Amino acid sequence: MNTFSVGLFNDSFPPLIDGVSQTVKNYATHLHAMNCAVTVVTPSYHGVKDNYPFDVLRYPSVPAGEKVGYRVGVPFDPQTIVKLRSKKLDLMHVHSPFASSVLVNAINHRPRVPVVLTYHTRFDLDIQKRVPTAAMRKVAMAFLLDNVNSADEVWVVTGASEAFLRGIGYEGGCRVMENGTDFARGKASSAAVTALREAYHIYEDRLVFLFVGRMMWYKNTRLILDALEILRENGMAFHAFFVGDGYDAPAMKTYAQQHGLQQAVTFTGPIHDREELRTYYSLSDLFLFPSTYDTCGIVVKEAAACDCPSLLVQGSCASEGVVHGQNGYLTTEDPASCAAVLMAACADRAALRACGVRAGETLYLSWKDAVGRAHARYEQILRQS
């Protein structure tokens, strides 16, 4: 097929920044460039003006609470259903098996079109943390599984994340379809890196560490701070940046101060400018991402684009494709282990830089190529339907 219409459904989209919202944005951008008629369908946010070359259809939503930080879409809005049915989409791709799945099932009637669902997130953990009773958690898990089962084809973003999908009771087939990054391969300009170094008064001999993500404890940020405290106690000169925002940000700042890290750690808040963010990656010697929550970790590919190696938890989804000491570094979920790996890696700066180059060579994947693979699979699905 030369062209077709595709709907991308997700429960988040910019201005909210998370990995899945960025995924949907990049899918839409590159599918539009491939001459697809793209419609992003997502909950409304007050005052947001969408200025994209593709269509964005926002439907009514309600706040999910300060701690969650999202808005929940109301998928039974009659006007939204009428608008979407009139678009006559050829294929629908769901990126969140909650309100988005309900909305897709509400509009996908006579004739039914193929539905792809990508399982991006550890929803089982979200349900365990946020649903108060065992009976309600059982209902929520059944609802989640029903929505996954309603798709015609299910994708996962790493091979390791298939286990989480099976863990909710899914027994069907699935296909690995990797996420990419919108960063081009290569570091930011030396002038930009020097300016950032000077802005924070970071000397050339000082190591720079970086974390990028939502400021939530479940990202294993406490492990990072505890490991950094050990490095400080061992006399290592470093500066660490935490880029992002989230409900736990104030508590993290307090924790850093309580553990004597106030001079060595900077919480920048969210950085929306992608070139500015690239400069932070390019300045950094190591990207710290010990999350066991994420099923992929697009930020690891962002770091690799800038030849910055990552420290990851062995066996985590984010560590897929990483060989310790070759194109990244692996640790256990223990501050002492994490600190020991950091000290060993940083003892040889030349080897550390070479590891970063190999990360770029082996882990980098552009969104253009990632979405190109998805587009080719869409075409196969449509030919078979």
C-alpha cells in the first residue's frame, strides 16, 4: 500500500512528557512523513494548542490526582465517537490499554479494522501500588487483560518485557518492535558543552553523571543517590544532574540534602528543548538509569546517540543488548554494588569514553528507522486483513 490512515491512541501526549507520549509523537511525525494520514487521539489538557502537521483529536478528560500527574480520558464521549467513526481509519494503534482501548473498541464496528497494541509499561506494578484493595486489583487486572486481548496484534518494546506481558495472564502471540530516539547520532557542539560546563562551574577533571526521567522513587532514584553518597565518602569528585519532574521531586531534593549531596547534585527540572537536553548527555561521562520499572528506556538510546554509556541493572529491560564493560555497565540493585561499578568504570577515563562510542554503535536506533519497521508491519497487516 502506498498510503493509509492510522489512528494512534494513547492516554498521554505532550505537553505531558513521558516515554510513551514521546513515542506516539515520533510515530505520528514519521508516519506523516511517509504520507500516512495520521490522527493522534488523546485526552484533553486545559489551554493546550496543538501545532503539528498531523491531526490531534483531544477528547474530554478528568484529573487522575496530583501524585499520578496524568489526566484520565472519558472514552464514552458521543461527539468523540462520531468524529472518529467519520475518519474511517484503516488501522488503529493503541499505546495504552485503558481509556484508549475502551475508545477504540467503542468506535471499531462495521467494518472492523485491525488493531495493534504496544505494551509499553509495567501496568501490573501501577495497579499494585495505586489500587487499594485486593478485590479491586483483581478487577483492574482483568480489565487490563481484556483490553490487551481485544487487539489483533500485540507488540512489546524489548524481548525481556514479554515476561511482564505474560505475567498479567496474556497467552497470545507478540512481536518485538523497538522504540528509537529523535536524536541524531553525535554529540552536541563543543561550544554548547563548554558553555554548560562553565554555567555549573564543572572542571574538566570532574566526572559528570546524569539521570533523565520522571522524578518518582519507582525509577530507582534512591539507589542512585545512595550510590553517589558512597562515591562522595570515598573522595570522588563528581557532579550529577537529575533532569525531569514528578511528584517525588521535592522528597528527592530533601533526601539529597540530608545525605550531604547538595553541592554535588543539581535538579534541573524538566528540559523541553531537545538540543539543550542533548548537551547534558554530551557533557556526561555516564548515564545512570537503574530503573527496573521501565520496559524499554528510550533515554538509554538518547545517551547512546551522544556516545554516553549507561549504568543499568543487570536483567532489567533497559539493559537489553548491553554487555558489561563493552557498551555499558551493569550492576545489581544495591548501592554498594552500584558505587563499586561506578568507581571501576571511572578509574579509566579512556576506556569509559571507548565504551560510550561502542554504545552509540550498537544501541542507537533512530525513530525514522524504528517507525519504518512499524510502517512495514502495518502494510503487511493491512494486506492480510
